[in-house]
Amino acid sequence: MKMIRNHWVSASLLGLTWMFCGTGLAQSEQEVEASQTTDSATEVDAETDPRIERIEIRGRRWLPETTTAEGSFTLSREFLDNALKGNGNVTDMLLFLPGVQGAEGALSADRQGEIKSQLISVSGAQPWQTSFVLDGLDNNSYLDPGSSRRSVTAINDVQGHPEASFVNHELIGSVTLYDSNVPARFGAFNGGVVDMELRDAQSAPTFTLDYRRSNSGWGSYHYIDDRRYNEDAEAAAQQIDWPREPEFDKESLTFSLSHQLSDRQSLMLSVARTTSTITDISLNKAVQTERESVSTSLSYQLDDMLFDRLRFNLGYSPYSGRHLIKDVLDSEFDLDGGGMRASVGAWNSLWGGQWQAKLAWSQSENSRQAPNVFLPWYRAAGKDWGIDQGSPPFSMQGGYGDLDKTQTSWSATTDFSRELDAQWLGARHSFELGLGVERMLLRRQRPQTSAVYSAPFRDASVQCGGQTLDCIEQSYRMSLDELAAELGGQIDFSNPDHIQAYQDNLLTRGQFMRYRRLYLSEDIEVILNQANAYAEYHFDWPRLQLTLGGRSDYDDFLENLNLAYRTRASWDLFGNDMTRLNAGFNRYYAANLVTYQLREAQRPYLTQYRPISNGEVAGWITSSSAARYRYRFDDVRTPYSDEVSVGINQRLWHNAMLTLRYVQRRGYDQITRGPQEYIDGYTYLYQTNEGSNRHDRVSLSLNQAWQNHSLTFNINYTDNESSAESYDDTVLGVPEDELVVLRRQIEVGDEAGTTYQLMSYDDLTRRQMDFSRPLTANLVWNASWLEAFSSTLSLAYVGEFESVIDTGILYEMSRGDVVCDDCDLQNLTYPLFDEYERPARVSTNARLEYRLGLSKDWSAALNLEINNLFNQRTHLVSPGAAGIEVGREFWLGVNVRW
């Protein structure tokens, strides 16, 4: 690249660099080769002409927090290179920031082999209420992202994820997280924003290759069995050779290649592939499953041709996983997710300001291929493969059928910003404004009808009449007459020996299913069109910066025009840039609710039952009284939250800053279950805006940078609360496949007891226990000990809190004639969840890297990551349950750079 730099330009660069270092947020290592030159109007080669002053500035942005009024934290490329990476997804590397909490389940032993991007909550919101932005474009999935917290074995849904595609850190140049005072250019969230910028091509050819591996055999685990077994099962359990650790093998291979094709053309390619082979323990046997996640980005950039900059980008990031339903026979199924994207962006100087525009297309999916019949048999002769726990124990079989969900979107955005020349009221002025439109198509397909059975019934004389799928007749090794003859002429059921002989003679115990739900085949398409506009005006006085802004969003489903204000201010209290007071008042509207259109269009399941007459099972009868549910979202307003934030940044000593921040959120018009109405054979469930929530957080953080070390520390107190009219302890109007049982330990006087409460899964998740840990603290220490050796140490503290976990077993509840008043059903089975208080814990993780210079241009490094350095308990196995807790684990890697 050819250029001329005058001395005043060099001085300005040095001055800006010095000021940047003085903030305590970055340190720069400068290499300056200077010589006195004379100005010349002749264009010369800056690389070869000795008269040209050449300046190289290599930034080291160790500390993420900024001093601006925006509640933002930026992780640079160098920070990402030195951070603990885990599976390598960007969200995995944000958990140490104030206001961010990760999903508790990520620490469970059966999740250690998983490679999906972690779920995160920002400012107390649910994970799907976070906006994920990749290269300025929406990377959120709207295929019912709330289902991300459901089990992979959800009946009438596919486990989704808030992110349409998982983003590996190798693709990213920097990532900025906003937890408060979010600029108006970002919309469609109630929590925070994760803004990811793709890597840019370097001025010279560069190549990086990174290989990392983690194996369960390298780690240590804690096996805990606190289950309450039935009858004599405990003695049998002592004889089982229980696995002492999960079994998995994870590999990650990433590379990036950047090349300056010419003065005006550059190319950037980044590829990351992470795989995992997991050995699950199901029905006391080892079963191997697999996962694969690929994340790619290819960018081609043109400078000073038609526009100042023109960039084309292609991305392909699929995910696939082979799973099973634990302790369920013949339950293997496949999950597919992720997708692809294409975009073109243009940047140009215009009207004294900067203009940019982007066109984009993307497609993603959440799909499942699975057996289409699920049968929960009683554990008995002929159906005796199940685990002997629960009341009663079951031998379950099958799956929930194929289900395909896809999301396709087209979008166009344009932004313009300009700093005004004139000064009014003693301030510099600038503004920013933008427009955006998007068209989104969501599709849901169930290619064939699926059946989910329940209510098994034992009957020794049952005759199946050829219905062998869901009925089994009683059979014996020898006839009962022959057995009676061997026992002296008759079977005496008061004699324990005779009872044992009778049980040993059983081949199959007669039983049949009395109830089932049929999920009919369907093919649904819904289209959403939406538009947005925003504007911000900035006042910059010597000691005060003030931003006044607003944003509007409209979609053609709810047909709501949502107007949100965005204001923030930063005041230098004493005029020496040592103490800054930051404040903001903002409103945030939730993401578009297009997934509700899919829910409205879904076909309701059929409820069927069958009686037994004269010992023979009759045919299936569709219940005329069982509700067939459909959802309605008439006149529903878009949920929103109002935010008040105030904070103070205090510089302490050289390159050190102390920050105290308070963030208050009040959520309104949250969508909850409302009244129901029976029309033409359907029960319509109307959704209303009766819900609300609140979030209060106080964060104290300290950031310190030295020449070769940096330290970031924060402690956070969080208080979350949700409420809704549906919290009336009733399950009327809740479809059967959305019901669960919550088991709680209670104390009545001096005695302890156990309660079992039937509730909707939606009400269970609204408790937000997983992301409402009251007291958390984080510390990250980066150190460069030698030119070749560096380390990172992180500590995370979580105080005690109440939690809810999925036990993985079924529980029978009496339903009487609620399901159908013309059938003889007593009990139905539902997933069982446990509530208990998790003790406080401290997690310590470390990363070590040693880099060798192989030649002038080549270097190689070995790195080691250690999770749970001191092998502490995670307390994820609750009382009365069995499982494996994660101890110390390792990632070993090698990195090559050119």
C-alpha cells in the first residue's frame, strides 16, 4: 500500500496511542523507526523509500471493560487467543463477564462430551432473549428458541438453540457484549447483545492451524449414588459394575488463511470443525453416539473499487448429533441444526459521513429423525429391560418420530453516521441513523403420524387379538397345570416357594396400553415481514457525553409498532478523566414472535383410549371429551422491558479502574397462558400479556493492566423475579404433552415430607432458577512470564441457590376423568423434575502455553487447558439421585502460525 505520512500525522498517532494506554483499558507495544523527512507532493513507496516514517503499532487489549456510557465489554482477537476456549464457541468465552450467567447443565457429566454453544443469560433474561449478531447480521434462531432448555427428547418439538449457527472463535476478530445502555442500532432482545465481528484479512499472507483434544480418560470424576431403590433392588445394585466416569473423545481442528491478493483485494478463510464421540450408559450398557459441529467463513474484500470497501461473505455451519433416550430401548435418533448464510456489504464515504449497507440470505434448521412410537411398559417378565427405580418402574421403548423445522430469511440494512462541523451549545455533534427490512419463512414438517402411549395395565388373561405392537399376552414356560402338578397338585399363593416358582415360570407378563396420543402428519409454512428504523444524536462536551436516541420495529404478525427510547450519558465528575458517572434510561422490545405463528398453525394431537371386554382388548376409540388444543395470539402486545442503569468508573492508579454498576430491568406484557374457549371441537388457548418480571443487579469490578500481566475481577449480586396469571397451580387448559411433575422436599413442623405437583413445563421454566444465582464472582488473570511462555487463570464462585433438574424418570399421577370422561383411566405418566438447593462452589480453570520460534516466519506452540483444577464437586447430583459429577478435565493442543 502506498502512502505519505506527514509528521503531524505521526504525532497524532502517537498521541492517540498514549491516550489509549492511559485509559487502563489497553497497552501498546510500539516499534518506531523515524527519520527526518521533507514534505513532497510526489507519491512514493512507503515500504522502500528511506524518507518515509514507518510506524507499527501492535495493540494488546487485555482488559474488556470500557469507560463509555454503553454497558459494553470487548474481547479482542488477542484476548480470545489467550482465553480458555472449552469447545471453542464464542459464548463459552463470555461467562466471566458481569451480568452473564451460563446454564447449570453445562457442568453436568453427561454434557462434557457435548459441543453445542453454551446457553447464556444476560441481565437476568432467558437465553433466547439475547440478540446474537454476526458481521452485523442477525444470527438468532426463531424456531421456538425457548425449546433450547427442553430435553433433546422433547415429544412435540425439536431441541432448538438461540443461535441459528454456532460460531467458533476462530472466525471472529473481536466480540462485544452489551448488558445495559445498548445502542439503538440493536433491537429484538430483552436481555443483551453479543456482537461478533468477522476476522479481516491481514496485509501480508498469514496462516494459523490449531489442533486440540480432550479425552475423558485424562480426567477424574466423582460417582454418586443416592437413589432410593425399590424393595430388594438396592442389593442388586451393589453388584452392578457402575461406570466411574463418562466416556468421550473430543477433537477440534481449526485454521485461518488470509491473503492480500493485491493492493485492493484480500481474502480471508476460517474453518473450524469440532467432533465428539460419546459413550452413553443406557440400560446399564455402553452405547456410542457422535456429534459434529462445523463453522466456516469465507470473505472476499475489494477496497476503493466502486465503494470504499465491498465485502462478500459465505458461511456454512452445520451441526449433527446422534443421540438416544437414556434407559429407553431402541431409542436412537439424529438431530441436525445450523445452516448457511451469504451476504454482501458496502462501505463508503458519503455527504461528509460514513454510509454502509448489507444484503443477506440465511437458512437454518432444527430437525429430528427418530422412531415414531413410544411405549412405556411396566417392568415385568417379557418387558424387563428397564431400570428398577421409580414408582412403579418402567421398561420404555421407542421414540417420538421425525420432525423437521427450517428457517429462511432475507434481509437488507443501511446505516449512516456523520460528525457535524459546527459546534452548538459548546458541544461537538454527531448522529447515526439506519433502516432495515427482513422477510422470514418458517416451516414445520412431520412426515408421518407418531404415537406416544401411556397408562399400561396388567392383566394375566388379556387377549390382544393380533394387536401386538402395544399389547402382550401372558405366557409360561410350562402350563399352569404342569406347574401345579410339580408343586403337589395346586399352586399355593400363600407359600413363598410357590410364588417364586410361579414367577420363574413366567415368560411374559400380560399387559396392554390403554391410552395414546397421535401426532398427525403436518406441513406448515408461515411468513413474517418486519421493518425497523433507528436514530441517535450525540452531544460531546468537554466533560459530558450525552446520547438521545430511539428505535421503532414493526411486524405483520402481531401488527404492533414498537417505539423504544435509548438514552445514555457519561459525566467526567472532576474534569481530570479519573472519575466518570454513567447513566441510562432505555426500553427494549423482545424478538419477533414468528414462532407463535407456527404454534397457531400446529395440528392438535388426538387422544385415544381402548377398553377390554371379556378379556379381549378392543380397538382404539378417539375420545370425544378429550380437549384438542390450538393456540391463539389475538391482540397480543410485544413484551418489553424498561431499564435504568447507573454506574461509576474510578481510575485508581496506573492502568487500573474500579467500576460499580447498578442495572434495573422491569419486564412488562410478558406472554402467558390466558383463558380458553371451546369452538367446533377445539379448545382454543388464548395467550395474554399478563406476565411481568424484574431484574436487579449490582456489579463491582476491578480491571488492572501491567506490562506483562492483566487482572479482571467482578462480584455480582442478582435478584430476579417472574410472575404471571398462569401461576395459579392449575393445569386446566394445558396439553398433556406439556405437563411435568415437580418433586419438592418440604418441612411441616418438625417433620420433613415430599410433595409432587403437576404443572406446565412453561411455568417450570419461568422460575428462571438456572439463571438466577444470587451471588457470583469471577477472576481472570493473564500473564506473559517469558516471551515464549504465558498463562491464564480463572476462578468462578457461585453461591448457594435453588435449582430444578430433570431426573430422567417418569412418575405416575392420578388424572381421573380429566383426560376423558368416557374411559377407565386412573394414572398417566409424566417426566419428573426435582427441586433442591445447590451448595456454593468455586471452580478454578487454567491455561498454559509455550511458543517456539521455528524460523523467521514460523512458530509453534503447545497449550494445556485444565478445567476444575482442584477437582472440586459441582453438586449437580441432587439428593436422592445417582450420577457422575465432573472433576478435573484437560484439553491439550498444538498451534502453528505463519
